[in-house]
Amino acid sequence: MHPAEVSTGPPGAAATRRPGRPRSERADQAIIEAALSLFAESGPEGLCIERVAARAGVGKATIYRRWPGKEDLLLDAIAALKAPLPEPGGRSVREDLVALLAAMCQETADPRRAREFALLLGEGAKYPRLMARYVETVVEPRREVVRGVLRRGMASGELRPGLDVEAALFMLIGAVLVGGRYEAQAIPAGYPERVVDELLQGLAAR
């Protein structure tokens, strides 16, 4: 027996095992992934508990014990659509904004995430709870990260006092959304730097 497998406890104690991931957590993850996959393929209308259960390899009862129905399941799955943005380093406004935009640009390269985003926007009027959940759990926390960088820049003197934070926020995020959703080619290298530099320098003649 390998020494690492022997218990270091009192004589007669059972050999210790490294704790694995709880089965319920594995099941939850499989269900969420199956729901997102089916949502990306066919939207909310094509998603049903039976198909989610089959794809996740669980029984329908396992899903219903956790979520009363498909909309409740999707509400929780929405929170997994996008990872949090990287924590700003705080060395400079430009460096932080470039890093945040680069992370957003990288996400646009994932075709499944792009389809999920498009479906959410298209189905928002029919599923207001779903859209509200997406804004609350995904969109707003990410916007607040960018707002924080802009506010810190005003406090440090890197940005002018009285900057319209919301306008600057939507200029930055909009540049990524438009560049990633409506262009045939992938967002080119150096694009985040160009966007940030143009915004920081302004468009007026000096």
C-alpha cells in the first residue's frame, strides 16, 4: 500500500480517502450544463425537463427536487452563463480597462455563449423573469466592475472629475458587443487597447 493511503490516526483507524465532490453537486452541475446546452440549441421553447434529465443522466425526480419547473431551472442556469470579470489590478485605469475588455472579447469567441446571449435578447419579452435574472446576476455585477475602475480613475486624477460614468461604461461594453456580434471576423488582437486609447484620448481635436 502506498504510504499516502495509510491513515495517520490511532491504530486500527480506517485508511483515509481524499474527499470527492459530493454527488449532489455533481448532479447539479450536470443538470445546469444540460439545461444551458439545450437552451443554446433550441431556446426556452425547446427545453423541457425530460430532455434535460436525459442529457444530464439523472431522473426527472432529481431535477424536480431542486427546481419546480423549467423556468426556475433556467433562472439558476443563467447565473452560469458568464464567469466574473478579472479583478482589476489597480495599477492604472488604462491597464485595468484593457484587461477587462480583453476578457469580454475572449468570451465572444465562444459560439455557444454567443447563441445563448442572442436567445436571451430575443426571448426577453416572452420571459421577463429570465431576462431580469440575467441582468441582475450576470450583467450588473460585471458593469459594476467597470464602473469601479472609472470611479477610481476620477479619484486618482487619471480621469477628469465629473466624468459620465454610465456613458463611458456603455461605450466600452458596446464596442465589444458590436464588434463580437455583428462582425464576420473574430475581434482582432489589439482591439481592446485601441478602444480604450480612443476613449481615453477623446475624439475632439487638441
